[in-house]
Amino acid sequence: MSDRFLVEFERRPAGVAVRVPGGFRFFASDPDFGTLEGNVFPRVRSLMAQVTRRGRAVRRRRAPAARGLRPRPC
């Protein structure tokens, strides 16, 4: 496995993972994944699980606006 690789969520770049002692350190390239910045994950699988969890949370928060459901003016 490479010492570094691109991490994606739904085909868009989320950040870069770099192999360090103890696992993989995550560096966010997308502000939506900034809460994971600098964390070390023992396995790629645990890193991807957290990226997926975070990406889904962001997607749920944005879903109403993305679907065109905006408050109507009174």
C-alpha cells in the first residue's frame, strides 16, 4: 500500500491520508471534513467509516435546500 492516498466521499475529494506510526493521519481538503483533520486512524477501514459518517451527516443537513424545499415568504 502507498504511503499516502486520496480519500473520497461520493466521488468528491475529502482529503489525503498519510501513513504514520500507528496508522493513517487524515488531512482534509474539503471544509466539510475539517473535524477529522489531523486524526490518526489505526486502519484505512476505520478512516473510511468516519469519512462516510461525516459525509452523510453533511448531506442530511444540506438535503432540504438541495431539493428546492425553501421556506415560502408570508
